[in-house]
Amino acid sequence: MPRTLFAGSFKTGTNGHVGLIETFVRRAVQRRQLRALEDHELQDIGVSRVAAHREAGKPFWRA
């Protein structure tokens, strides 16, 4: 059977590492939440609107 790019990455290891799919879902949720923040909330966490827009615009598979 040929190996794939993500072979074995879909399992959660016993050492606490999060699987690839869980990481993708977490990134997508966090970026959606970041996009929804108001300007004063972004200021509270020290992130500019431009930086938030740039991060929120990344696809879920890109770190």
C-alpha cells in the first residue's frame, strides 16, 4: 500500500499530541473567532485589525 502525505497523522497519540484533524478544526474555529472580534477587543489583546485579518484569512491547513 503506498504511503500518503498524512499517513498516521489522523490518530491522537498516547503522549498527548493532538491529531491533524483536531488541529485543523481548532485553527478554523480560532480564526473564525478572531475575525468576529471588535476593534476594542483586538486592542485588548494587542493585535491590529490588519494582523487579525491576515491571520483569519489563512486556510485551516496553514500554520
